Amino acid sequence: MLLAALLLLTTLPPLAEGSVDALRAHAVGLQTPSVEAAPYYQHVARAVSNWRAQAGTELRPVSLALVAQVAPTEPAYVARCAKLNNYWCIKSARWSGEVGADAEGHTGFATAADGADAAAGLLRRYYRNYGRRTALAIVRRWAPASCGVSTAPLAARAKATALAPRGIGGTLRARFLARHLPGGARRGVSRAPRTALRVQPWSPLARMSGHPARRPSIQARAMQKPVADIATGLADRPTPTVRFPAPRGADDPAALLDRKVPSPDRLVADSALLPMMVSGLAMGDLRAPAPLCGNDEVRIGNYAAAIARSVGLRATDDLALFSPDGSPLPNLAPVMRAMSGVELGALHAGPPLVEAAIARLGPTPAATADAAK
């Protein structure tokens, strides 16, 4: 950004007075064609055709706005709404001067003045018609939380978000468990009778224990009893009984293959109970839980704090933007500048643009689109 500003200053001719107005006029002369065409929305670039000229004239600070206007490539600090001449990121609703909209529904205006007029009228509608007088109430509708919000009908959302629309017994997992044994073998397929596991001659088990046929069986070892002591009965206390450990799967691997497998009906019944064990889900409620909106709440709180701070108030205080008859009050201009600063980041709407839009607003509410935001 600094390099682009230095290149701009070196390429421009020296100005005698060095005023900002003369510098801006020269930059506009470099970019203004001989015949200016009507502004239109560029779908590939997702921008209005004249956004650079509008940014150089209407945005502040002037240094960044001029670099955005004459730079050969788009600077990284230019927000998407700045390229739409929509410095308040208003959603499309057939506004006056609307020439298009991006994929998220943000309006592209022919001029920045059209976007400022729409923002001023929308703020008055929020303040008077909707009763949203605090910064926090305005932001919650102006830039609402995006998590868990859907415009589809309720019945369609319930069917789309259900984990098992046909019931838990009709899921692919339940049907697979009903048709297969543990390990993936299919049920009902006849298998050859099992024999004792073969021990390879070169294995460590064969070298230590010899031939498998000469190994003592599990039952024989389990039934062994301690040798009777010749002094049995002479002592006052009984001889403790020796307990042998239970046979393990490593002692007789073939026993692991003879385990009883539950019936298909039992597997389906058990799988139907699995969702009920999840904490936080009501009995029979298989809808996916709503995602957490922690990040959106932080964003909304910071947005509201920036608006209220511009007029020295808190986020829950009345901003005093309009009088009872709808006339704008002095707090409206700083609030609009602060809102554009939050939406655009490094840039914000200039005071002349905001003041001109407020002057055009007038005491009577202007007719706007039926739906906005």
C-alpha cells in the first residue's frame, strides 16, 4: 500500500498549491474517459463499472481512496461492498439506482449517492417503524447472525435436517448390521466346520510348545486342582483354595470364533436406542442441533459498540437518530459514517456524501422497497 502511494505521488505532475482538491481532480482526469457510459454491474468482477471513480470521490481517507482509484490492480484493503457503490452493505430490494446484486444479495448501486440514500431511508425505517432505537437492536437486524438461519419452509427444513427421515431402523448402518456378522461376514452363508488353528512350524509358538497336539487343552488346565497336602486337617485354619485365571483368547483363539451373535432384530433394536444416549437430544428428536453462534455474537457486539461509540453512548442506549415526525437528528451523520467504517474496514464514507443523503431525506419517510434485509 505504501509503495503504491509513493508510485502515485511520483507519477503525478507537481502541483503548485498541492491541495487535495487539485490532486483528486488530476486523478479523476487520468481515469475519466472521453464518453462516460452508464454504470452497470460486472458479474465476473462482482463490481459496478464506475466503482473506482466513485471511491476516489466519496471515500475517506483521501490517500487510500486515490490509490484505489488509480492503482492498476485492486488493493487488498478494498472491501467487496466498496466495489458495489454500497458503503453500508445493503441487501437487494429494488432500490432506486440498483443495477445488480452479488451472490450474497448485496446491492450494486449506480452511484454512491444512491447507496447513501438507501442507507438513510432504511435507518429511519428501523428506528421508527420497527422500534429499533439502540445500536444493538439495529445491528441485529442490519447484519444478523448467519448460523442456523434458513429461508426454507419449516416442513422442508425439518425433513432436510432429520438424521433418519425413514426411522433409525431404515438407515444404511442398521440394515448393514442386520445383514452381516461382526467382522463383515454375511449372515446365512454356510461355512466349513472349524478345526483347530494351525500353528506354523517356524513360529515362536511351535518352537516353545512343540506340536500343537501335545499342548494341554484349556479344559484340562482349568480343571486341575492343587495336590493335597499331607498336613491337611492338622492346622487350625483351612488351606486357601487356589484360583486359576480365566482362559484368555490368546490361549485358545478358536474360541473367539464361536461367540454367540445377536439376532438381526436385536441389532436393529439396539441401534434404535443409540441416538437417545446422546446428551442434549430429547427423546425422539433426531434433528441436528443448531450450530453455535458465538463468533456472530462477538461480531454483532463489536459492530454495535462502534456505532454507539461514535456518538458517546452505549450499545443499549437510544441513539436519538430521528425526531417523532421523522426528521433526522444530529446523531444520524456520525452513526452512518461509523457504520460504513465497520462495513468497509480501512475506508469509510466521506462527510459530504452522508450529509447530502441526510439533506435529501427530508421530514417525510420516503417510499422504499417492500422488503429489505
